Amino acid sequence: MSVYKRGSHWHYRFRVRRVRYRGALPEASTKWEAEQAESKIKQEIFEGRFGLVDLGSERLADFISKTFLPWSKANKRSWRHDVFRARTICDYFGTKTFREMSPLLIEKFKRDRRESITRREKVRSPASVNHELTLLSKIFNLAIDYRLRIRIHAPKSRSTNSTTSVIAICYRKKNHGSWRRSVGHVLI
């Protein structure tokens, strides 16, 4: 074990696959406690959970306002569209967290939006619903890209024209850099 005491605090220092990990363990008061904390950190590194943020308890609306919209303004020319479509998503999913998002809930959102009436008293266009679903998919993908640890239920739903899968979680394979589509339960 590579723990050592520096001043009044215990610290750890080790390498895994040529990556150095080091830090303080201020809650450890004895060498045994420091070694136990270090072994937990190593276990998290081996499982791929070290340094990840647990976002499952954060509301979707909070993630959209704090992370997605600033990212959209900085990286997209169509960020104004994202703002008003995100407002619709936030209004609908209001208090829902990432853990509470399910395929059934997204299908209900799709059905409700498709059957809703616009301000001009017409039935909403299927393209508008698809744009909102695409934005919801991008929000989930951004959460994955930021390496947030969330449980995402990617439904096997189709867009309203049933030709392309809109709510599918895409991710890059680390080895080849190609895109793969994952449908089902994904634990990131």
C-alpha cells in the first residue's frame, strides 16, 4: 500500500496503467483507515467509477439549465431553438430526475406533444415533436460525454415517422472511434 502521512493528514499515491493517482485522505486518522480508503479508491478506478459525478438524483431541468444550455450557446449556431425546446422539456419533466426517466415516460411525452394543440389552434407537426425528441437525446448524450454516472433507459421508440430511432443513446467506442447505437438499459 502506498499511503503516507504528511503533516497531520494521510495521503495516497499509486499508478494504474501508467496514470498517477494521488490525493489526501483527511478523514483517515490511522494508517489502517488510510489503507482501507486507498483500497476503495483503487476498486473504484478498476470499476471505472472514480471521479464520476452521481447525477441520478439531480433533476433533468437543473442539468438542462446549468450544463446543457451553456454548452449549447457555446457550441451550436442553433442554440436559440434549443432554448425554447428545452423550456418545453423542462415544463413537462419538471421534477423528474435522471433515475425517474423511463421509456414509458418518454413515450407518454411523445404522445402528449403529438396530440397537443398549438397557439394557432392546429395539431402539432410531427417534425416539431421529432425536434424535441432529438434535443432530449442530445441532453442524454451530453450527460454521457461529461462522464456522468447515470442510469439511462433508452426506449425502443421510433420517431413519429417511424423510420429513424430518435431516443437512442449513442456513444463512441474507445478503440475505434466509431459510433455505435445502444438501445436498452445502459449503466454508465
